[in-house]
Amino acid sequence: MPKPKRSLRTPFLSALLGGVIVAAFGWIAIAAGWIQSEGGTTTTIAAPLAAPVSDNGGDEGSNVVNQIYKADGDGVAFIEAEVSAPEEQTLSPFGEPESEGGGTATGSGFVIDEEGHVLTNDHVVEGADKIRVTLGASDTAHSAEVVGTDPATDLAVLEVDATPEQLHPLKLGSSDAMEVGDPVVAIGNPFGLDRTVTSGIVSALQRQIQAPNGFSISNVIQTDAAINPGNSGGPLINAEGEVIGINSQIQTGGSGNGNVGIGFAIPIDTVRSEIDQLISDGEVEHAYLGISGGTITEQMAKALNLPLKEGVIVQEVVKDGPSDKAGIEAGDTSATIEGVEVKLGGDIITEVDGKKVTEMEEIVEIVNEAEPGDQLELTILRDGETRKVTVKLGERPDSVEGQSSE
């Protein structure tokens, strides 16, 4: 595991928490916002991590966590995804075949309707040849098929071969309504220990994490509820027993890969808008801007003699991407600040659709909320002159591989 760069909250260094935590000058490449590092990274472990519920009907004297567990436990799924070993084997230096690939990944999920659809993380079932799902406290393993996946938000919808009586859909809440300090409960299968419940609070909001295909996921919920390998895809639940997030990644410390009190859940409001598309079309289309850039701070502007004290300086423009076609220009002169290479001379974005932007994260969020074909009017500063450029957003590619001009 590569060692992280210093995660300094200095005038011109920032750390972004994510599935891969990136510490490097705040540079974020976005094709709807993918997080890119300039050098070392700190790796967090994403899978294979693989009511009062209303006080009505709650047992007198029982606590909220106990009530939530009783009310929602049967709707949580234990997922086993079998992946076959490749047909071709590689040879060791001694000419002997080496075993590689194959095995069974385990994770979590939860029932979302009476038709047998189960929501989980894409990384839990990616590449699986056979999927088995066990619901609640039952010992019956049901076969399941993938009906839709979205690697860009790390989501997958399964269809489980179960009867309506065996299905206990969980109610979806509102992640936008959550506040820092609100109590939450996680139910899942850490390390294969099914129906495990943990509790905690919302530790932070508006985080960004990196999806398996390299793009970033916005508005992520951070929690200190214990989340470990095997919890991926399971529900994060509010005090009313409603799902407000999908547990997806954790940050780890040292050489361990277990819980250190920092977990991340994809917000349910992001998920809600995609479920129907995943079920009907099997995939989700995302908008794509096609630049990488960095946040300007006052100290950075002074050090680099920039004409503005805030904004987003364009570092790279993906060739033939939406921004390239619109005429956005990237930096062409390199400078190094505290070991980080910065490209100067590129356009500085100050507004999007007339709204002031001061951080790259704001542009990431704007693009993540848009759709392919939407147009964004960027106000930029170039060669001392302010101008407006209209960019027609494209459709996000499958991954960030090959999208950077580096």
C-alpha cells in the first residue's frame, strides 16, 4: 500500500476523503467529477467489504437500535457472489501454473420492493457468475440475477427468486434531511457475520469518494457506525427506521483493514433517482465535462502570482471531450509547490451558470447533478479577460482510464 502524501489543510493543499483518499493540492479531474491524485494515495478499503422506527409497536423498555433491528433486519440481504477462475492460467517463474482469480465475495444489500429487487454495491457483485442471496434470519439461499449496474455510483440492482412472503422491503428516507450528529444504524454482514447491527452518528456530510471506475460520488455521508469488509451494500438507517444511505467504503489506518470509525455511505437521494433506470435500462447515463482542475486559494494565488484569489484553475482538458470542443484551455507551464506539480496558464473558472464557484468540488457536484446534453455556461478568466463559454455536457465514459491527458 503506497504511503499517503501529507494531508495538509494548508492554503494550497487539501485532502479529499474517498474510496481512494487523495491528498494532492485539491486537484480533481472530472468527467462529472473524478478524483485524481498527483502521486501517492492513501487507500481505503471498499469492498469486497463485502422507530424510533416510530414508537408504535416497539417493546416497552427496548432501545431505538433494538427496534430498528427488529423492524428492518428481515429486509437486509446476505450476498454471496461467486467468481470463476480464468480459463487460462499464468506460469510461475519456475514454469508451474499459478492459481489466480476465482472464489466467493460476500457483501450486503437490502430489499427495496415486493418484486424482489435488492439494492447493493456494484463492487459486491462485479464479475460474478453466480449470486446467492439470503434474506433476514432465513437459512434459505435464493438465486439472484443482476438487472442493472452503475459503476459510477457503485450501485447494482439484483432480482431475487423469492416469494412475496419472503420479501420485506425497507422504506427509503431522505439523506438530504440528515444533519451532523444524527443517530444512525448499520445492518450488514461484516466478515461474513450475518445480521450484524452497529450504531453511531452522522460524522460529516458532503464528502466525496471514488467509485470503482475512478469517477467521484458526491454528497456522501460519513459515519462512525462500525463498518467492515462485508458491510458493503448494506443499509445505513436513520432513527425512524428509514434507509438514508448505502454503506460502501471505509477509511483504514496503519496496516489493518478494519473499522477505525470512518465509514462512507452513498446517499439514498442519489440512489433514488437511479433505481428506475437500473431496473428498466440496466444502466445509468451520467454527464461529463472532461477537465481536471484545482481550487485556488488566496495564499496559492499570491505564491503563483495569479490574477484572482479564488476560483478553479483548469489543469487538463480531455482531448475531443465536451470542454475541448467548447474551447476551454488547460495549463501549459509547470510549477512545483511543496512537491506538487501544478500547471499554470489555463483558464480560471469563476462561475457556472452565473453562480460563483470557489472550489473544484462545487463543479464536481454541479456536473454530477446534470444530465448528458445539458449546457453549462462557464465564466472564465483568460489572459486577463473575462469571457463566457457554453459547454454541452457529454455522456460519461465507462472509466477515467485514458481520459486524462497525462
